[in-house]
Amino acid sequence: MDKDRVERIFSMFMYLTYNRNKNVEDLAKMLGVNKSTIYRYIDQYKSLGFEVSTEYGGVYRIVSFPKEFQRICNLPIGGAAPCWVADLKASEPWNGSTYEVLGEFRENSAFTKVPYLRRFTENANKLIKASKEKKVVILRQYESSERNGFCDRKVEPYDFGWYFNYLWAYDHKTMKNEMFRVTQIGEVEILEQKWSEEKRHKKQKLDVFGMAGHRTTRVRLRISMRVKNRLVDEHPMAIRMVKRIGESMMWEFDAELCGYRELTRFCQGYMNEFEVLEGEGLQEYMIEFMEEQLQTARERMAMSKLMNRARTAMPALPEENPERATERRKLEHRKKLSGVRQTA
């Protein structure tokens, strides 16, 4: 629950920063909260020193940042939002960290009163410190999706991505460079042990769906407005990878992806609303993936039918005679009364 709240705060920060035409009701629906929570988040941004404008239709936007924020994030002087700065990279809107910024403001910020946000901010700041000092850390109670549980990971943190939400580190146990989500870390413990495998450190590439890899493949899709809106809502970084095709109601999604799996998962519900323009083997992968999913569904359905048949074939327990059931209940009642009398 704590992690979800943190991600909601940062997601809303992205919406307000990237010139999104979303009003308070839209934000509340997308983030799964009520409108009063959205107004509370906006007040918290204002308390940090961000200038938030109100436009027609109840649309809020962050139009300028505090000087300290600009210094940390290496933004041009003037306070313009990143989406209006032409020379920023599409994959990295700015070079700072939301966590680091909140850490800088924590003395005078309303966010410091929120325990879960304070914890994640402290973890990110510890990782930044360990990376600069080249020290080994232990990621306590890390939520591992692959292992489907909590575990401790002893790693060498050396790089970050996307507002420091992603951590690149060398794992001493697996002896591999792996990517970790900062929001999935319970606690960071910095050890006195120095890096020993710095020569093996190698950062992988990270795509808009959060997939990592050493190589990327260019993908171009023609998508409907509904698909575009859903894509940008779920993956805010995709806003720089979509553009409208002329005056039509179609959009083009152009991105470098590390794999096709997450894109295929996303497209499953919109088979009639997109067209593959470019992507080596993408259509074949989508067909194989969906056939695999269909086969899995068929196997589960067949197993469910077998279990239902087995339950139906089991002999039913004989029903108790109503008169005998009445006598049994009377006997149990007498035993209880007798126990009460003996105790008295």
C-alpha cells in the first residue's frame, strides 16, 4: 500500500509536469483516489515551491520550479517545464532525481510527515551516497517479482535511470548486472565493504515499458486515439514517443524497445486499433504469444472441467433423518446443561 501511494504521487507529478490535459476528476480516476486527495497532492507540490497554474476545465499544470529544484535537476534558467525544453533527451527528461529533490526539501516539506514517502526518499539517498563512495549495500526485504517473495540482495549500486526509480547494480550472488526498482526496496543498508567487481559493471538500456536489455529494436505502430491515451496514461514516458498523423484521429508510436513481451501484453485488448509499421518479427511474436496464452487458457479450462466432474462423481453424504437430528440436538443440549449444573 505504501509503495502504491508513492507511485501515485510521482505519477501525478508527471501528469502535471508534462502538460497533460487532465482535470481533477480525470486524475482521480486514473490514480484510483478521490478528488480531495488530488487537491491535497497539489497543495503539497505548492508547499515545495512549485508554481501550479489552474486552467479552464479544472486542469492543473506545473509551470515553473523552485531555483533549488532547477539546480539539482540541471534545468535551464527560467523554470520552464521539461516538456517545453527542446534540447532535453526523450529518454531522460532531466538529469535529477525526484527522490533526491524531495530529500533536499525535506526540512520544510509537508512530505516529511508521510512515513512511507520518507522511507523511500531515504533509501534513494542512501543508494546515491553508496554509489558515489563505491560501497556495497544490502537491499533488505526486496520485493522480487521473479522469486515471488521478499529477499535480501547484496549488490554494488553504480547507476540509475528515470528519476532514480530504477537502480543498476551488480549482484554478488548471481554475479550479474541487474535492475532493481527503488520502490520495491524495504530498507538499504550501506556496508563498509568497497566494490570488488567494478570492471564488470555494465548498464543496460531501459525502454518505456520498464524492460531492460543490451540491445533495442525500433518499433513503429499506427494506433487509435484511445490506444494512445491508454498508453500514455499507463506509461507517462511514452508521451514523447507518440505524434499525431496529420489531421486524422490516428497516432504514431515510435520507440526503441528491449523486448516485445510488454508491448504485446498491452496490445492484446486493442487488436483492431493498431497496425505494425516497423518491427522485426513483431507480428510473428504477437501471434505466438497469443497462441501460447490461448493454449494455457484451454488447458486450465480442461483441468477445471475434470475437477468439476470428479466432484460430481463423488458419492454424496447421506442426509440425516430429521427426527434423529432433533433427538441429537436435544441430547447435546442436555449435556451442556449438565456441565453447567456440575460447575455451579
